[in-house]
Amino acid sequence: MGRVAWPVRRLLLAAVLAVVLGSEPDFQYAGECDVPGELCIITRSDDPLRSPKVNAEASLAFLSIGDWGCGEDNCAVKSDPAHMQAGPTQAKVALAMGMVGEEARSELVLALGDNFYFSGVRSAQDPLWNSVWQSRFTHPALQTPWYALLGNHDHYGNPQAQIDFSLMGFDRRWVLPSYYWSTEKAVGSTGRVVQWIMIDTVLLDEAYARSILLGKIESEVVGSEQLAWFDGRAEQRRAAGEEQLRWLEETLAASTADVLIVAGHFPVLSGGEHGSTQSLLAAVQPLLEKYGVDAYLSGHDHTLQHLEAGGVQYYVSGNACLRGAVRPLRETRFAAVAPGFALHQVECPGAEWQHAAAPAAPAAPAACTLTTTFFDATARALYQHTVRGRRGVRAQPAF
């Protein structure tokens, strides 16, 4: 066979790469998405925005909010609009959360870290508990348990104080029994279960958290004295990170939940201003895929995002008061820079099939579904996605 001309070879190579890598998604933009602080929305042309609606009859509903730690004035450390407007923005998001939570009958809130800017709290009696949280999230629908985890800014202060606040019962809504922990909840009367595994991503990558702290000190958002405080606990964090990773795999392997959710502050995948977290891509993503985790929830990047990879849904809800920037990744399904939060609703078929008296074995029940809806600070739904749980189909009983 003769030699193939170079233009033809290039076309053949391009065809092979297209098969191997798949075609690049076509994204549509509204707004200035790569300019920090500007409002924007990114969607895919093959997945157009629909008209999201709240299912007020869902079996289990909960809210998630990350990077929400700006009260009335604690974020006004600089005179630029991003810091001066952060407190009022958080108040609007809190009101919208209450409105949506009431309509959806939300049963709990996931607090995804950076709960108190910019250096956490000093103690379980810190005034920030009231000025950032208790006096701000006052809507009746938000007087539910808040399942919390810690972000990097929480670690720049006294992270143990947020755990102590929970253990001492100062406000029984605040649930943070340890740096990493897990809990389950029944999905209505269906006989099915949702499990949340709450991890501390700062413990998993304390070097990354330290590099962010150096940047905050340089920009004069955090005082230089915080570095010595943070460095003083570096060895303990590294040891705890190794222990946590073992615990995470053991907990995932032992889970029998119908819907399995892992939550951490740093995102695994993100097109936001900080981007994907390389250490979590290496250490955590393989576990999520191996054990059939349905979704990983995070904050850190001040955006709202949905990404999908390896069968796992990645939802970033980190835009509660400070706005970042975002560019789409190949895995991006939706992204926005608009102050807001997420609503998650679980629907599961009942367990009545277990009691069937027919001699023939009934069909296994359909898996649960998890619907996630992003809302802005006016309670306007921006995007909605429903995924069928990968773990929810149980083996048929023997008859």
C-alpha cells in the first residue's frame, strides 16, 4: 500500500481521537463567566435548560449551602464591592432558602464549609455564631438540623470550637460531632435510606489549604498571625488525613444505603476559580466510583455547578455570599455565578413488594431518584437535574 498523504493522515488521526476522546461539548454562555464577580450562566446545547419545578410531595428534601459565612459586617474587611456586599447577599440567600425550604418541606440543611469568614470562630461562645448564623437564617423552614462540615476558612480559626458548639448543645440545630462523620435518614415511610458521609477535605490536603491562607494574608483578608496558628497543627492534620481516608473507604464499603452522598468542602471536579482539587482526584474520586456513590457535594468555588464523571454527580454549591468565576470543563453539565443554593429531593418506591404473597418473586423495586435544583437569591430556579440512584436496587428476596 502506498503512503497516505499528510492531510489525509491528519483527518484519520482526528477521527481516531474523536472516537477515543469523544466530541467536545458545545457550551452556551449568558454573562461574563470568567470575570470574577460578574453574573453568568453556562449550559450545554445538548442539555438545554428546562422549567424546574419543586416537587412538594417528595419523600425527603434537604438544602445545601456552602461558603456562606458572611454576616452583617464580618466580611467587610476591604472596601471593594465583593466584600462590602457579601453580608446583604447572604441575607437575601437566607431568605430565599427559607422560601424554597418551606415549599419543598426541607428536613435538614447541609452546611458545606467556610461557615464563618475569614478566620472561623475563636470559641463556642464567639459572637459570630449569632451574627453570621442564628440571627440570619431565621425562616421557620430553616429551624431544622444543619449537618455541617469544615472548610479551609474554618480551619484558619479554631475548628474544634465548631465541634464543641455541637457537642455542648448550644444550638441543637448545629450537627457536627467530629471532623468527619456519617449519618443516615429514612426516606419517608418507604423503607429506604439516604446516607451522608461528611468529610474534612482540609485534613486530606492541608498543604493546599495552607497555600490558600498565604494568598489571603498577602491580599490582607486574613491577618499574618493566623499562619503560625495554622502551622502549629500541621502534623496533627496530616495524621488525621491518613486516618480519615481509611475510614472513608471502610464506611463506603460497609454502606447499605439506597442513596449514598459524600460531602466535603473542596470540590473534586470544578471549573471555578480554584478549579479541581488534584489530591481529591487522586485519592477520593476512585473511591466514589468504586463504591457507587451517587453524588459528591462541595463548596469552596463561589459558584453553582453540576458536573458528571464516572457515573458520579458532582454538585458545587458555594455561592452563598461571595461571587467567583467559572469556565466549563469537559464534565460540566451546568455552571453559574449567581448567589444561591441547592435543593435536593429524594424519591423512592415503597417497600410493600417485600410482603407480596404471590408465589412468583416480584420484580425488584425501582431505584430511588435524586433531584437537585439550583436557586438564585430571589428563589428563582436556575437548573434541575434528576439522577437514578446506582445503589438503590436491592436483590430480590428468596421465596
